[in-house]
Amino acid sequence: MLAQASSNASLALSLASLPEPRRRAILAQLTPAEAEALEWEWGFWARPKQRTPEGDWNTWLIVAGRGFGKTRVGAEGVLEAQRRGAMNIALIGETVADTRKVMVEGKLSGILACSPPWNRPKYLPSQRLLRWPNGAIATTYSAEEPDQLRGPQHDFAWGDEVAKWRYRDTWDQLQFGLRLGSNPRTIATTTPRPTPLMKELLADKGTVVTRGSTYENRANLAPKFLAKIRQKYEGTRLGRQELHAEILDDAPGALWRRVEMLEPHRVSKHPQLKRIVVAVDPSVSSTSATAETGIVVAGLGDDGHAYVLEDGTLEHPTPNEWGSQVVSLFSKHEADRVVGEVNNGGDLVESNVLTVARDKKITVAFKQVRASRGKAVRAEPIAGLYEQGRVHHVGYFPMLEDELCGWEPGVSEESPNRLDALVWAITELMLGGEVIPNAYSQARGYRAGMPRARD
């Protein structure tokens, strides 16, 4: 079977290289069985950038825009590795849900959808396993739980959205376990983020890097989708990152800086927390292309510092969905209070949260906050606390951090909902709930007023 698969792959690549008229003529002569085999031959359908690179490499890093076909590349890479003899494969997604719903069960590009009928693995979700007819297995992991990878050994791995992984330790533990077989390898698929891990992988001599834009897969994307994103994002900073896969540095006028303000103070654990709040900033419009309800959890440590615990922001949620998210995070973190901006929803914001809480039989303390000052005025003192090293991120929050380091007061057009939720949370914990305006001296020359002590 392996020899036959290799023969099919060679034939598929030969066909793919022929001129269109000649290819059509040959395809018309195929028997039904031959046509079915070709249907499942990825080498025929893949674009050149989606084919496994030649040479001696440890990691194949695919950094590409939304819709490029990264998931398909990862799934097909796993299937190719299994056909070539890999017996213990690791599948690591950003979360448990992502690993299952995207990498394994993805409708068009997941492993199950890409597997031919004669070599389709059996999925055992309760055991976190995919098992092939020849005995090969793939174990699913969540990047949120690095300790899952302590101990298990693998001969191949696929990590999806590695630039969004919360803990760097996940990648390190994976590498420690890649010690089976003669040539253990990893495929890493991701949209770009300027994280330390990404920079390290890009600089590693054992990494082969493939870059691609959304538009390279236009033949398989809905024309309305392409028209919409082109009109909305082309030429913008977000478009450069999410469509063209550029790894961008901080925006020139951003209040936050990754190297100076985030990385030096990032932690993997937090001390005893005296207070925990869940802050919610509902989107202005649920129909906006970038509509998000910012939801951030943070705590005040017994050292007087603030610790960002979770970014639970939702895209395009219904009121019930974001209300349920807020209440679930309140319960999960045993929070003391929900802080909600009510400028856009008035009392309905509080009512929504309390209604969901009542249905779940959870008692929630809710505090309304109103934005009487501009975003920059509210954000400056919080950025100052970061600059002082008094706010720490527990792990990585890529999308939140992108927003912090990409939003420029007076320049950026989009409303930064994640940033707003974070500002409300830290304001409540560190500034007694009051916005203390700072004077901007020169460009980037502001200093935050000292936060008031709390009991």
C-alpha cells in the first residue's frame, strides 16, 4: 500500500506539472478507481507552497494569512508522515476545542476530512486519540496545558497557531518529547505574531519557513469574502498581519511596548491574589466587521501588583453569549466583581450579566463604569503601571497584546475592546476605580501618577 501511495504521488505531481489541455485529456481517460485515488492525492491538488519541502529540517514553519490553507497543510502533513511510518504523532492546538474542532474534525481541512476511506483513522475523543488501521496513533493536546507533554514521546508533531500559544513551555515540552524514530519533525502552522518563540523559530537554522498571503488561495475562497476583507483591511496594519502575514513591530505611537513593557514582566505563575475582577466592554455594534466584546480577567496580588489572568474576548457574540462568558469566567476564577462599561448599553449591560447569573444560580457583584474621558486618557495611567513593572501577564495573550502594541491614540480607527476591558480591570484593581489623567509631556514621555494604596 505504501509503494502504491508513493506511485500515486509521483503520478499526481507529474500530472500537476502538465499544461492544462494535456492534463484534461489525461484525466478524461482515468478509470473511476483511478479518479478516486487521484481525488485523495494531495500532491496533485496542493499549491507549490503547500507541499512538504525537501532537505534536512526539524521544523516546517508556515506563516500565512487567514484562508491561505494552513490547516489543510498541517492535516495533510500528518497523513503523509503516517504513510511514511510515523507511529506516535502529537497534535497541539491553541485550546482543547481548537485541537478537536479545527485540527481533527475541521469540515474541509481537518485530519478526518482529508483522510481517504481506505486509511481513515478512528477518532476516540474520550482518549484524546486518533488510531489508524496500521496501529499508528495521534494524541491531541492543548497548548494551554504544557504539562500534558511532559513524558509522552513522539516521532512527528503538528502545532497549530503556535504564535498564539499562551505558554512558551508548551513548545519546549513538545521538543523534549520528539525523540522517536530516525528523523522526528514538526509542522507549525500559524498567522504571524511577533512573539519570542516566533522570532526564535524564524532564526533557527533547522527551520524551513513558508510565507503566504490570503490571496494565494483565492480560487477556494468566496468572492464576497475576498471583496469584504479587501475593502475593510487592505492597506491597514491589521490587513498586513492577517492577510499578508507580515510580522509587525509595535505601532510607532502605541502606548505599550512589547520589549520594554510586556516581556520583562511576564510570569508563568502569580502570587496569592487579594482581589479578582472580570471586566467587560461590549461592542458598539454587533454587525461591525470587527465587533468584539472585550472580556478580561485580572487580579491584585498580595505584592501590590496586578496580574492579567485571562483574555476571554468574544467575536460577534450575542448578548447571551457574552453574558454567559462573563459569568463563567467569574465563577472559574472565583472573582469578586464584574466591572462593565455601560456607555453603549446602559443598564442593559448589567441586566444581561445578572440575568445570566441568575439562570446559572450564581451570585455576581456588578459595578457599572462610564467612560467620561477619551480612551487615551483612560489608558495612559495603565500603560504607566506597565512601564513601572507593576502589571504582569500570566502567560501570553497574543490578540490582547497585539491590540495593546498596535493601537495608536488619535490614529487607529477601530475601537480596541480588549484594551478597554483590560484598562477597566486594572483601573478597578490599582487605581481605586478612578481614572487618574496624566500629562503627556513629550512623545512617549509621560509618567503615570502613583496609584493610591488600597486596603
